[in-house]
Amino acid sequence: MENLKTPEDRRSFPRLPAVHGCRTFRPTFNSFGSGRTRDYSAGGALIDLTATRPVSLGETIDVHIEFKSSAVLPAGEMKRATVVRAGVLSNGTQQVAVRFARPLAAQAA
């Protein structure tokens, strides 16, 4: 099957619907948060995020998607990302779309 993009679809990487736990770190506030992905690609992710302060459009955050269950987050496993869309969900969490500064490695995406 051919992978055709619509004119509105500017994504560079195919999106995979998948639910994975994730952790975030917000350098601006020196705070951690947790959430779940709705989908992701090598270039970014859509995350339902629980955070103590609202996430802002353009904010830089670090993201770790838990592809493998691990009690400890290895150093260097968080990926720098920019928030490209942010909205509030009805249950008090935020839905944020992030673009990774560097695409995820092929084994993760």
C-alpha cells in the first residue's frame, strides 16, 4: 500500500497509535510529571499529561516513553522536545503534542 499524505498532513514520520506510560521533566519549573501516550512517531508524540502547572505552547520539556518496563530511568534516556500543541482534557489532565529535537531511534519508533 502506498503511503499518501493529505495536503494538511505535514508529518515527516508515520504515526503509531499506542498507549505507553511516559515521564516528563520540565526544566523551567524543575518538576517531573507522568502521563500516557495516545500515539507517537519518530518525530513526536501525543501525550495525556498530569502536571502541577499547565504546560505552555513552545515550552521545552524532556520526555521518556516507557517502551520497556523499568523501575529506574537510565541516565540520558529522556528526549528533549518542544510543545507544539496543548489543551485541557475534562479529567484535569492536559493533552500535549510534542516534537522531538532529534528523531527517536528506529528500535524505539
